[in-house]
Amino acid sequence: MMNPIAQWRTRDNYYRLQGVTCTSCHKKFFPKKHLCVCGGSTFENYTFSGEGILKTFTQITVSPTVFKDAVPYCVGIVELAEGPRIIAPLTDVALDDLSIDMPVVAVFRRYCSNGEKGIISYFDQDWPAGTSMSGEKTYGCKFIKPIKRVMDELGYPYRIFGRPKSIFSIYNKIKTKSVSFEEIYDLFAVRIVLDVPRNKEKAACWQVYSEVTDVFKPIPERLKDWITTPKSNGYESLHTTVIGPEGKFVEVQLRTERMDEIAERGFAAHWKYKGITNQPDVYDTWLDSIREIMDNPNSDALEFISDFKNNLYAEEIFVVTPMGDMINMPKGSTALDFAFHIHTDVGYHCKAVKVNNSSQWSDESVYSKRQLLD
Amino acid sequence: MNVAVIGVGHTKFGELWDQSINDLLAHAQLEAFADARLKPQAIDEIYTANMCAGMIEGQLHLGALAAEVIGVDLPATRIEAACVSGSLALRAGMMAIASKQAEVVLVSGVEKMTDVSNDVIATTLFGASDVEAEKYTGVTFPGLFAMITRSYFHKYGITRKDLAHVSVKNHAHAALNPLAHLRKSITHEQVLASSMVADPLSLLDCSLVSDGAAAVVLCSKEFAEKNNYTPIYITGSGASVDSIHLAARDDITTFQATNKAAQKAFAMAGVTPDDIDVLEVHDAFTMAEIMAVEDLGFVEKGKGAHAIASGEMNLDGRLPTNPSGGLKAKGHPVGATGVAQAVEIVKQLRGECGQRQVDNAKIGLTHNVGGIGTTVAVHIFQKEV
């Protein structure tokens, strides 16, 4: 158990895998160094990607008391993609799953707690990346194995892998939902990426959804379909949460290689796919909205930033017009925003709105999937 | 810089519940004085090696304690460098004589480890590593060496079966050593069947947790000649360090610090590995002995396991290694180990080792390691200079 002050002092190192880079020769170090091999002594903080290769490992069977409950557990030396080697606990694996030179990625895990009211420590640990989880003993393998079987029968080329949740999304969840680390049900998530032509994407994803939910029972309210209606930042994916073995909740993300690349690399990756179909392009829509914001002479800088950010990050709500058109708007939008979205004149002349056929003042927030009449 | 060893003392190693750290220190030190036919008052300085007492018993200030138990008032310093404390205390004693600040020096080493739980011992021994960078990953000291072992297996294609020969050999040697902690022979099958500690290292791949103390009386060549001693000389001393954070090293299948310390010691003594008749190496783990004989230059890299399996390193082999039984079977009271290795080599060169005597030994070597190949000290002992 690290003492609380040492834990505080090293929080960026262990919670974010932050080391340093030498300002002269750009060599990177973890943990931080005071004198570089090149002789330089000025460093800048550097956050590592967390991707690496397992160079050696062991399984501890005789452990210090603080780790007794975890026995047996694995520890390894990982060579990070940026160069330095670190010692890291290996999580969600058994000894048989490991091999020298296998890829791993850093994930965030609870590490130990100092009694009921003491400090809980978290740690960056390493998790085997890619499709290499082949052992029998781990939860990930128990979950993935039956899914692999149905996927093989379906015949689409695919990749399936455990998706570690990012520290930031865990943090957000703890904050917004007031839940403890242990209560986050989809700490374990699986991503299935299909390699199918553009015109078969949607059908293929839903077909896989249907097969997966035959294996594991889905939780209906956790279904999110961002393939039919992509987020305005371009994110496309079909998410569901299923009840896996041992009654644990597991999030399953279904998408195609194209969608995965956009999700992982952003719109830059999108150029590659432009012009393949005639469907209205989410990227163009997004770019148009940015242009619109920039062209607006009345908006001030702060408003611009906030609009821009909304477009990039905000959660979406979907609003349906009386004609049945679905419109994406940022969460927190009011009926008046909706009116302006239809046409500036509609906005200027709006006094009250009908939400789901009942009257409402136009400046109250509307909720997703309600039908608006002006 | 030839420094003479004129007296040696060595307690039994083992689970010595009836003896305190003071008792052990007194026993080893007084035995060394008796052997040197000197009164404690004859010395000018004391260096005492100890690693764990501060953490296990809360006892610091070991230098003063070492002086107290033999009733002297003179400069007394405690030296700590994890498991290599003993050899660095020996080096400090040599330096005191070489600098002519002292003519006769007492070097001792002591550790009392069996009074407390394994958990306390494990935490204390982990102090030899980079605590902030490594400890909180849950890795243990054997775990660090297990990762080295796996890398070595991967690179040189040996297996646990090859390691087991080291354990079998050292236990066979210890059976002949009345001061050893575990005086019994074991079989190859027993080693392989012993319970796993940190894969691929099992219980019988690991050295012992022991109580014990050792001491030597050093003096200048002039003092030895003037007083008609027939001493054993320390003719070479080399030490070096490598990164304390294991992951910071590119290659963990070779200990650079052993290479460097050995080169310095051989150069100072003016001898080569071919001249060595007997050696005590730091076999904290079976893998460590294989790496030691390679990194010291006795065996080609990657061939150490084969050399040991072939019997070359047995008592009656070409290069008897760890005739005392080593850390594996004689025991490893960490602060005492480096000094105890020196005692064994001195006794071998004097021809006082009874059943485990190496025939006609004239030049001997000790190799002592602190941490995971982090600090290494090598000393060369000669009968004639």
C-alpha cells in the first residue's frame, strides 16, 4: 500500500502513464529521469499511448499480504511503443494466455484499498491487446469464445477484442452517475469489427447483433443505434449491453472497419471513404455546420467556441418533425433552437410549441425523440 | 593494494531463535579475533554490514552495536547495500588500510531474519529494488528474477530442468558444511516438484532466509609480515552498479555490473578467470548462479547451465563453485553473506575445509550481488603474492 502522499505525488504517472521526454534528444522515460543519457537535463511531461509489447513475465504465487486475494497474478515487463520499458501488472489474464512479444495496452484498474474508509488505489495495468486472448481461464475468453463460434458461422471477415475502458470515460461515469468504480457494469467491453462493403454495413451489423443477442440476453434499454443516425461528430456504431457469463454486464460494440477507423482516428480518416456512396455524408453535414458558425458575423468568440464544442462533443438528442424528419441537436437544446434550425423566420415567429401534442413554452429543454409542432 | 586476511569467524547459519543480533555479531567477531590471535583493542576501525535490522527489528546504528559487543571504542560504521553489504564492507575495510588511516580493521556482517513473518522479510528484501517504480505492481523479489529467468529461457533455450542442477549441486556441497543452514542433499525431481513461487522459479530455486554472522580481520601487508602471519591476501577488488529499476535495462539476461566488477578485480589482481581454483558466487536463485559463471567470464554466455549440469562446477570438477553450499543451501543472512563468502574462500585457500576442501586451491574469487544484478562486488583472494 503506497502512502497517500506518495500516491498523490505519482498520480499522473500511475493513473495516466505519464513520464518525461528529453527536450534535447526527445528520448522518453518512465518513470521520470533527472539526467538524460544524452547529457540533457531539461524534460517535458509526456503521456504514453499505453501500447506496448510484453517482453517477459511471471506469475506470482507467493505474494505480499496486500496482494493475497489476487494470487496467482501475472506481472510483466512491457516495452512501450515510444521506447521505454516498464514493469506492470497484467490484468484479466492467466499465465497460459501470455507469450513473449505479444501486444498489450494500458488499462485502468482498482489496485487495493486501505480498509473500509481508507484510500483506494488505482493503477495502470497492462492488458493483452488484439485478438490474442486465447486462454480458457479468463472472463474475457469465456465471453468471447461462444461469440467467435457464431461469427465464424456467419462468415463475415471480423476482428473481436476486449476493449479496455479509458480512464476518462470511467471518471466521467463515476462523476455523472454517482457510482463507484465497482458499479460500472461495462468495465469489460467487447468490440466486433466487421470487414464488409459499404452498402452491406447496416445489414451486417444488425445480423451480428441478432446472433450475439441469441447467445447472451440483451438489456433492451441499453441499445444504441448510431448507425442509422450517426452522431453529428461522425461516430457510427451499434452498442448493446448483454448479460454475459456469471451474470456480469458486458458492453458489445458492433461496427465496420470504416466506422472503427473514423471512431479511432476521427474525420481525417473519413476522406478515404468519401464518394463511395450517394448517401448524405455526415462529414459534409458537420463541415457545413462549422462553416455556418464561422460565417455568422454576429457570433462572438465565446459563442463560437461553445457552438463548435457542442458540435464536437455534445451528447445528441433526436427530434422528430410533424413531417417525420429526424433532426439531431445537442443535448439541452430548446424548442426555440429547433425552430431556428428549421428556418430563421420560424425561429423569429415562434411563441409557443407543442411537444408530443401538448403546449410548452418555447425556451424549455426538449427531450429526445419527442415530436415537435410549432 | 594487497590487504591481508589474518582472522576469520563464522557462526552457524540457520534458524537461530536462541540468538539475538548482538549474540551473532559477538560470536563471529570474537572468533575472528581468536583466529587472528589478537585482542579486539588491536584494531583501528570497524565496518559492519547489515541490511534488514532497521526494518525488521527497528535496530539501526549497527556500527556502534558491533563495537559494543567486543568492548572497543573506535570508528565503527555500518555499510548497507542490500545483499552486497558484506562485500562493500570488505571493500571499505580495504580502502581504510590502503589509505593508511588504519592498520588493522574488523569487517563483519550480520543478519537476523527468522524471527519475523515472511511478509516482513519480503517487504524488507524488496527494498533492494526501485520501490516506487516496481513494488506497487505486486511484483516480488523472486518475481523480478523470474522475469529475468523467462527472458533467459527464451534467449538461450534452457528450461527449469537445467536450473535444477544448480540446486542439487549446492545442496550436496552444503551437506558437507557443518555451518550450513540446510545440510541435506536433494534430488533433481524434488527441485522440479517443489511449489511455484514466481513462475518459472519454484521454492527450491530460491535461496534461504537465514540468521547468521561472519567476520574477518584485515591488516596491511607490512603488519602481517612484521607479526609473522601466514595470511591470505585480497589482491583484487572490483565493484559496479547497474540500473536499480530492472525495466530500465535493455538486456536483462546479462548483468553488466558483474562484467564490470569482474574486469576491475581481475585487472587489479593481475589474474584471469583461468587462474581461479575455487569460487563462491551469489546464487540467490538458481538462475543467478548460471548467469554469474557466465558474466564473470568462466563460461561462454548461454552455456552456464550445461557447464553446471556436466559436473564441471562440482567440488571435484574443473572449477568448484559454491563449495560452501552457496546462498541456496548454506543460507543467505543477507548482511553476512559477502563476508561469509570471504571466510569460505580464505578457509579453502588455507586448506581448512575438511570434507568440502577443494584440492590445491591457491586463488579464489567471491562474487556478491545486491538487488537484481544492481550492485556487484567481486574480490580475488590469493595464497601467495
